[in-house]
Amino acid sequence: MSHPLTNAFKAHCSALRSDIFDQGLLPQWLQVSGPKVTLSLPFAAAIEARRLIASDPLLKGYQWQIEQRIEALPRSQALQVPAAARNVIAVASGKGGVGKSSVCVNLALGLAATGARVGILDADIYGPSLPLMLGNEGEKLIFDEQRNMQPLKQKGLQVNSLGYLVDKDDATVWRGPMASGALQQLYNDTLWQDLDYLLIDMPPGTGDIQLTLAQKLPLTGALIVTTPQTVALRDAQKGIAMFRKVNVPIVGVLENMSGFMCSNCGHEDDIFGRDGAVDVADKQAVPLIGQWPLATALRESMDAGEPLVHAQPDHPYSKLVLESAQLLAMNAWALLTESSTD
């Protein structure tokens, strides 16, 4: 008979697929010794766990120790390329202009807020925006004697971008093979340090560069970013199809620019439509990890190099981002752990 504490905690964890619990995995996370309980999470969700514990009188009655021991999930291919992190997740979009880069930065900061070790590789080689969004445009990379790059440390993240190698006003005029080679070099020659998660901000689209990166890098999975607009949704589905063709699992879809609320009157306007990504996630049988609205505060914070999640962690938008980051980690673990046991 299961412990009542297990049943109480299980009832809260609706973010995970129910069949995961049927495999008896949750009790392995919970070690109960009288009033003392150790919760060992294999993914980045410590903040969500604390929230759940604080919300339930039964759970609050125990003395909790929460640990994150983030597991390395299966990767998409067996090339002899070293993994830069326990989990390497491509953040992609079928088209530009959907806010993919700002989503990537915010999710990385959200994962780091849980205590995970997180990095970002800015692979958007024609429009590297990571230095601007993180507020360190003036920094340059440091190379060791073997010409390996030290990742820059910014706001608790390890980061690398072509933007740290070239002037911010320079245009990158490279053909596809040259750009693909440069990105693989950024990945392989950066001395990433014991990362739990590396998020790769992919170039928009589904062309040669995206296909090469999906085939050459040891990806754990891909997150697709879209707006609710029909044009963006169709391109998002193309992105899902591309990753599936090269056997990269889709670990989630995120709907960005999901409505706008007027700060003066409170009226909500669905500028780009409503629930488009909900339909895509349902049709494609992938998790929806969030619907983020248009927010002036977010735009201002990214332009200033002070993302809300880092600068104002109690802001309503920051809480939404944090929830999505943990959902991404939980669903990636659930989906890929399940597939590896099939």
C-alpha cells in the first residue's frame, strides 16, 4: 500500500503524464523517514515542488529536503559528438518574428532560478541578439591556448554567441555551409562547465542550416515557439515535421504573443488569434508548456538587457515564465524517459 504522502504529492503533479506514476517512479523520488521527507527531482522543478508543498496542509506537516539531481536524457543521435550538457534542447520556430530568442533567454533564466546549471548557445547567426538581451554587448570571448572559448557568465547563465566575436553593427554574410560550420564550432569549441541544460537559440526557419544542426548536434529534444497566428502555426508544424524526420523529439510547444491586455482599461485583445498553439499541440500530440501574452514590461526589460525573470522575479510575467520553464523540464523528462522504456 502506498504512503498517503505519495498519494497527496501525486495528486498535485498533473503536469506530468499519469502513466509515469503507473511505472512506480514517484516513490523513488520520495524517501520518507517519520516526519522527514527527501524529495530528489530528476529535472528542474524545485520551485514548483515547494509551491505544491506550501499549498497542501498534509504536505506542509512534514520536514522537507528538496534536491535536484538532474538526469541526462536520451539524445537524438549517436554521432561521436560530446554532449555539452546533460540535456541539450533546441528552441526553434518555423518563421522569424515570433519572439523565439526572448523565449529562449527567459526559459533559461527560469530553469536557472530553480537551481539548475544552464547555458545558452546563440545559434541565430544572422541576427545574434543574446548580448543585447542579457545586457553584456561590450564583452568579448576569452580563448585558451588550444583556441577553445570560455563561455561568458551573465545573470547566472553560461552563454556564447557570435555576437561576442563581431561588432554589433556588422552584417554576417555567409552561405549556408559556412554558417553551419561556424555554429558547430561554437558548440564544440566552447568549454561548457557541468551544465544541466543547454538551450540552443536556433535560427528561424526549416532550411539547410536548421537541418544540419538538428542532424549534427546531440539534441535531447526541441521546443517549438509560435504565435497564435495561422501563418506562424503552419510554419510551426513544418518545424515539428523537420525535427521528427531527423528523430529529434518535440518536448513542447510554446505560444508567444498570446493576447494583449490594455494597461489602462484592462481590455484583452487577441491580436494574433486565440489558442492556435493549443490546437497544434493537440493535433501533434505534444505538450503545450505555456501561453505568454504580449507585455510592454517584457519588451522594455529585454531591450534594456534586464529580463524580468532576473530583475523582477515576483512580476506576474516572471511567474508565468518560471512555470513554463519547469513544465518544459518535467515534460521532457516524462516523454523521453517513457520512450526509452518502450
